[in-house]
Amino acid sequence: MKHKLLRDVSLLALVTGLSLQGASAQDYSDSTLLERLTITATKRNQDYFALPATIDIAQPDALERRNIDNVADLDRVFPDVNIRTRSGRTYANFTIRGQASLDFYNPSTQVYIDGLPQDSFNLARALPGNLDSVELLYGPQGTLYGRGAIGGVINITTRKPDDEFRFGLDGAITTKSARSSLHVNLPLIDGALFADATFSALRDKDSYTTMTGEDVGGTDDVHGQVRLRYAPEGSPFDVMLTAGRGRVTSTEEYFIMESMLKDRIALPVPSSYDLDTWNLGLNASYDLGFATLTALTGYQDSTLDRTIFGSYTPEWQSTFSQELRIASNPDEGNPIDYVIGGYYQNLDFTRKVPVAGQVSNQKINSYALFADLAWHATDRLDISPGLRFDHEKATATATGGVTLDGENSFSALSPKLGASYRLSDEWLVYGLFSTGFKAGGFTRNVTPANIAFTYDPQNTYNGEVGVKYRNDAGTLEAQLSAYYNVTRDYQMFVGVQPVQYLQNVGEVTSKGVDLKVRAMPTDRFGITAGIGYNHTRFTKYDNPFTPGIDYTGNRVPYAPELTANLLVDYRFDLAGDYGALIPYAAVSYVSDIYFDETNTIGQDGYALVDLGMKWEVNEKVAAEAFVTNLFDKAYTTYGFNAGSPYGNVYQVGQGRTIGGRINLTF
């Protein structure tokens, strides 16, 4: 596979040129056309433009226009991001700025919904109903979020239950799938007690045919959630209880040999799973006036009944988390804004390999204290230090073909220092030093093939500079950043499938630039464009368990060098009470990518084009027709060498999809 540099550079010029062309044709008016967005991913309400970091936000309407309803497709709207389900959606790979998730059980990016961390089995699943926004914090977020946030954090927020009765229905039917969601909001006690309920169902049709003629590759995903909120009018109390239940049944983990990719003919090797999840959450806050005290309690229980490539390996995981923090309330008179808190998590994981009589278990207890400040030194200069202390204790046992009884502890300090300066009301420049920490421990895949069962902590050190622009007319926003980070004792699954295990493999260096532009040259015409260039390499490959093999200089798996996305839409108002038509066109591009550290298995670069037409009848009724992957581009999303007689085997991305959607709110 050869990197096509000329093509990548041409696309960079095209996307950037389109963005700037839209910006230069602006019709400045007195009205604000682009909403001034406030984020909560920093654990306090802040204007994202003022932060000394790269942050991107996706609103529900933009996600709908791209037919995006799950976390795994967010890379179609965020630049310098690549998200792919690896084998199945229970093992998601997130790559942000080159930081790939080469640990199957602990992706490099954390996903939060309404302040609560999500179980690793559930990261790439459907977006929640009644969505408010999706925020992405780029780069290591060790100070605020600790372990597992080396690539960044995806923070998803929903609209809380309130005193307005609402009934919403969303449904879509395509050539590949059918999905629907139902949302009901109920005021129970006037001005004090509210509830809502959401139910969603997804059916992805079978996408492969095996050599024996069986249709496979489909998925059924059903999820329900209820929430009860107590927030008396005029009271400082706000308490919300959440309970949810989900089930996924899938045969998506079938694989195709290289010679049969075009025909989508899968190997007749049994691969299926059932994933059952329960989640409970309690979000309680008290407004002290000068600050808000928040307690976040979460519990998730997942059962994965899995057969992969003919091997039956069920897994169970339960996670309890508790966070307590105090954050200053927004006030222009505050010389210092802050968030200070503590965090605890208990994780219990069990994996079985019944054919070998192998049972392994891990219990991990994590403790942390953190603080993040913003000192408004002048009316233009902000200085933002932060610090987190993490302590983690892991115990591991195994019985069967391999016996294990071990315990280990790890501690780390994760500092951060940022500074931003407003050159004017429209221009801001910033610099940032941030760190990320991923604890060591015991590999969860315990087999007789393991050469080692323990691994050391991984640490990332990141430097970033950037410039942001937001004009007074509200017609153009842009942010450009450059970064350089080094990760030491990089953790990666090594060995041969299906008996890979987690180990440290040396040093990885990632550097690059990314650009995001939002423009509305007129109040009808909108452009959103993003592009990211990333250069991630093993700068010191050191795996002591494979002597004589050195991949120094190789590209890190799942880290494309170029990603780009573009969305253009235009609003036509219809006469009378018929609303408006909004046609849109979108393109997303991923350059060539490797699936292994040897850089021998991978996928060439490809672009996906989407078209659609949305009819907004009014604020309560909308319909849409769309086509995704217009040119039916064939591409692979995951692959590995399965050995003789199969050779390289792959999973294939979704082809052309034609469909329609309807949204009703009462």
C-alpha cells in the first residue's frame, strides 16, 4: 500500500479553499448567525472560544444531516479523528491526533454521557435520545479525566427532564437498516418533579453471505432509559436519577478473505455475540451562589456472551464510579474560575475460555484528586494551570491452564499549564502543555501463549499552540492548532490473533496540525469544514518479548495521516405554511491506514460522499431523504493475518445507503 501524498495535499487545498471562499463571500449583518456555544466538558460552564485548547462541538441538526446516530460515526464531522469498530462495536478503536486505541479494553478516548463515564463495551453505540450536543476535547486530558483520556474526551449532553410535556418520535428506514426512537417528557409535580423516558431500536441488515450461503453481519440493538429529576423552582437543589437497560445481538464479527472482499463472501467460521448492559446514575448538584457542588454516581454492568472466529470467550464487567467536585459559577467579576474534585472507580472484570478451562479475573480500584484553574490575569490574558494525582491498585487471578495471583499499584501526577491571550475581540492565541497517564497492570487476555502477564504505565507529554477567530457579525468561526506529543512505554496488544496480549512497545511520537471552520456567508447558506494532518511513528520500538524485531519508523496502526470533512447546506423558504427545504452535501476523507505495526495490512485512502434533502415543515415536523456513500466506495475497517489457510482477513465498511427519516414532536 503506497501513500498518495499528491492526492492528500490536493484534498487539503480543496477543503481549505472551499472554507476560505465561503468566508470571503460573507454578507455581514447585525444579527448573530452562528450560536455562541458554551461547553461543559471542562466540568464547568465555559465559552469554548476562550479556552486554551482545541475543542469542537457538533449540534444535533448537523449530526442528523450526516445521518449520524452513533458514536462510531462522529469522525465524519470531527477532523483529525478516526473511529472504527475493531472486530465488533464492543471493541471500539478511537484515534485522535494519532493516539490510537491499541488496547482493546481501554480505548485512548473516554466517552461521557451527562457527566458519567461509559463502560468500554458501550463506547461506540448509539447516541442517546433528546440529544443536546456532542463536545470533543482534543489531546491528553489527564488533569480532568485521568486514565484513558490520552487521545481526548467525547462529552455527550442531553436535555434534562423539565416542566414541558413533550412527545417525540424519530424513525428512519434505509436500504441497510431500520431504526426508531421514542422520547416522552412528563412534568409530575408542577415546578418540582419531572420525568422522561427514551426507547430506541436499531436493526442493521445482514451485510455478508458466507461460503455456505448463510446471511450474516447484522445487528439488533435495543435500549431503554428512564430518568427522574427533582429540581424545585427557586431551589438550589437539582437531583436526577437515571436507569437504563440495553441489549445487542450481532453477527457483525464475521471476516472476509482478501480474495472475496468485492463479493462480501465471509468465512463460515462462527462469530456472534449478545451484549446485555444495565446502567444506573445519580447526578446531584447544589448551587451555593458563588459555586456549584456536584456529586456524580454511576454503575454499569455488562455481560458479553461472545463467540469469535469459532472461539467461545464470554466476558463480564461491572464498574462503579463516584465523583465529587465544586466548580465556580460563571461571573465576569471572578478573578479566578476553578473546578476541584475527587474521583473513585471500582472495576471488576472476568473472562472465560471454557474450551481450555481458563478463568481470569481482575479488580481495579482507582483514586484521584484534581484541580483546574483559570486565572484572568488581565482582561485579555488567562493562565490556566491544572494538576491531578492518580493512584490505582490492580489485583489479578487466573485458574486453569494458566494460574496467576498478582497485585500491583501505580501512582502518577498529571500537570497542565495553558495560557490564552486575546489579541482583539475577534482573535485569540493560546499555548498549552498537557499530560496523559494510563496505568500499568495485568493483561486481561490470559492464555498459555502469553510471554508476560504484566505491563508498565504509559505516559504522554503534549505541547500545543493555536489561534482562534470569531467575528463580531457571527458569520465566521475558525480555529487552527499545531501539536507535538511523545508517549513513552506505549501500550499495545502484541502477538498473534486470537491470543494477543497487552505489552509496552517503546516510544511513539505524534505531530500535526488541524483546522476547523464554520461559516454562514448568508443567513441561508452554511459551510462547516475541517482538516487534520497527522504524523505518528514508532520512534523507539522496544518489545523485549520479540528480540530482533524493530519497527522503529513504522506508522502506528489506525492513525491516518490526513482526515477531512466538509458540509454545505442551503435553506429555501417555501411559500405559505410549508416550511423550508434544506439540501445538503457532505464529504469525509481518510487517507491510507494500517491495521498492524508491521505496516503490511491496511486500507488505501478513500472519500465518502453524502447527499440529502431535509424538509422542515415547522419546529415540530421534519422529513428527510438521503444517500450515504453515494459512489458505493468499498473499504475495509479492520483486518489481521489469520494464518494458514486464510491469510489476511478483513471486515468491510457500509456501502451505498439510501433512506428516509421523519421527526415528530408534540
